[in-house]
Amino acid sequence: MNVLTRGMRNALRSPLRSVSVMVMLAISICLILAMMVARSSVNAKIDEVKASVATKVSISPAGVSGGFGGGDPLTADQLNKIKSTAHVKSIVATLTDQLSTDNTSLTPSFELGSIGKRFAGGNSSGSSPTIMFRSADGKESGEAPKPRTVITGTSDPSSVIASSKLTSGAMIDGSSSDTIALVGKTLADKNKLKVGSTFTAYGKTITVKGIYKSDNQFENNGLIMPIATVQNLTSQKGEATAVTVTVDSSDNTSSTVAALKTALGSKADITSQEDQAKESLAPLESIAGLATAGVIGASVAGAVIILLSMIMVVRERRREIGVIKAIGGTNAKVIVQFVTEALTLTVIGGILGLGLGILTSGPLTKSLVSNSDSSTSSNGPSLSAGPSNSSSGAIRREGGPFRSISNQLGTNINDVTSTLTPEIMAESIGIILLIAIIGSAVPAWAIAQVRPAEVLRTE
């Protein structure tokens, strides 16, 4: 019988101890694999968010927040400066306006409440705002304002409303200048509109190309059109009330923001989503750190289990080792036998552990992310949707692009899918072998110190 065969058979020489060692190793290796899957999945999500959100920069006219404040729309010249700035990959321009019953055939689908009456404003076409003031005793003064319909022109309609939200029709082309629109569901129902129907706005006939249903009732009272169409209808050629910039890399976001501030000066307010993304990613980065620590801890635990068990075996078989050496066995052969024994225990425990790890890695990853999300929701700041409006005239969507950024941070960040890749499996197997080698190192040294004459004389 050669040393390899003897080593594998000796691994099961003491069934109770062998099973105990293999079970403990299986638990350690299960934890290693599960933590590696969690770390890989979380890091993949972090990279995805950094690529899609941390590269976003929002630009609005200086002093403007939603429908409030002063300032003038961003001009065509300013938009060209934004496009030509280094590291700017793409931009989405938005122009919002309000339609009253004076310049559209549409009837708004909602009535103004106390908030709308208090803050309702005019539109950018020149009509004067009528504001209803409410005193401390509840009395109102001024002419009651009428609800308005919000119109959003954008170069990328999918940034305002996802195509999955369309209940009928098709998405419009943001680069078009045709008099076409997507209509909110409640607004369409109120005015009995369907795909192919027409209505008038600014004295022009607008064709309904699609109807969408948002989760927000206010947005369902809105219209979405190509930005060039809104610019032409409102005589704001080349202008925009908001721009979302996509930078080519999250590493260049800070420098791009600085360059944009230099190019636009005091005429625009420029904010980056980088800090918000970093804050939102902090829980996931903590999970990645925890998973790394778990891998290291479980690996050390596995090596210690093998180390202690093999030291015990060497001590119990000290006479056997001395006899083998006395009849001509070399240190190398004896060491190989015991390393084979340790490797056999580790491999069997590893197979069991990998099986358990495959079954538990998904639930463990979801549990870690869920617990982190719950902690952040209860203790941390909530994610806002960027500039918002609370009047009848301005939709939260200066809208669309900025709200979609926050949606990515608020929902997609927690959508972590655990994936067991061949690379992770290969790394796990490598760790298993490393555990066996490390766990056998000290026993191998102890074996080399055994002298046959001393053993036979004393035992």
C-alpha cells in the first residue's frame, strides 16, 4: 500500500472524529463560499451604480428650484458649452411649461387643494401668476387659481417615463420636432383621449402617440413632448430649464463639475450625484467589507480546525511514525501520508461545504442587503428626488431625469442578484487546498522531529 492510499484510508480511521472535523470544515467552507458570492454580487452592484448614477450631473438655471425662484432658462449657447466640456458623454435637456385653459383644449384631471391654491403660479409663456394666500385664521384672499396641465419637453422621453409605463401606443422620439405627445392616464381619461386622438395647445394640433400610467397621480395629469416641439410652441428656441449630464467615468465626475462651473459661471446651479451615490452605496460597501472579513475568518477557522486535528493525530500516532521511520520510511514519505490524510478530510468537508454554500449564498446575500436597507431606512437620510415642485404648474420632474436618478439610488441599489461564477468556485477550491496545506504545515514539522530510537525506547 503506497503512502497516498494509506493517507486516504487513515482519514477515516477514527469515524467519529473524522465526521466531526468534516462537519466543522463544511460549515467553514460554506461560509467562505457564501461570503465570496455576497462580496462579488455587492461589488458588481456598486460598480453598476457608480457607472450609471455617480456619473450624473444636474444643471439648472441659477436661483431656480422647480417652479420657484428667479433666473432664466439655459440658452442654446450654454447647452453647447455643456456638450463640449471634456468627459461629457451625453446630455438630456428638459424644458417644462404649464398649460392653462386659455391655451389648450385640455381639461386638467384634478382640482386644486389648499396647497395648489396657495402656491399655484403662472407659466413661462407670459401669463401672470395668481397666488391664493391663506391667513392664520384660514381666510383666503385673491382670485382662486385654476389647475394647470404640466408639459415636459425632453430630448430623452425615457428619462421622464419608462417605456414599461406605457399602457398604449409607443415611445416618442426626443429628437423630433413633430407636434406629438405622450399623455398621462388620468388626463387622457378626463379628456377621452386615446392613441391617435388630437388636442390643441398653443394654437397647434397635437397628436397623441402614447398614454402612460405613472405611480404618481400628479404626473398622470402631464404631457411629455420632444423638447424641440415645446421650444417651438413656447418661443424658447434652443432653451432648457434643466440638463442632466452623463460623465464618461465616475473618476472624472469631480473634474467635470469644476469645468462646467467655470464654463457656465453664475448663470447655472450645478450639482453632482456623486456624493449622494457615495452615501447610498455606503451600506453596500460595508457589506462587501463584512463579506471579505467573513472569508478571511472562515478560512482561518478552517485552517485551525485541520491544524489542531492533525496535531492530535500526530501525537496519537507518534509510535507509528517512529516505527515507519525505523523500517526505512523517510520524513518525506511520512509527511506525504499525513498531508494526504489532511487533504482527504478537507476535500470531503469542502465538497459538503460547497454544496451548502451554493444553497445558502443567495438567501444570505439577500438577508445582508435587506438588513442593511432596513437600517439605512430607519436611521439614515431618505433619498430625495431632486428639485421638486408643489404647485399645480410644476411637476417634480425638472423632473424626469433627476427623479430617475433617485429611483436608481432608492430601488436599484437594493436589487442585488447573487451569482455564483466559475471564478468564485475556482477561488473557493483554491482556498480549500490552501487550508489543507496550512493545516498540515505544523504537523509536518512535528513529524520531521520524531526520532525512531527515542520513540521506541520510551514507548
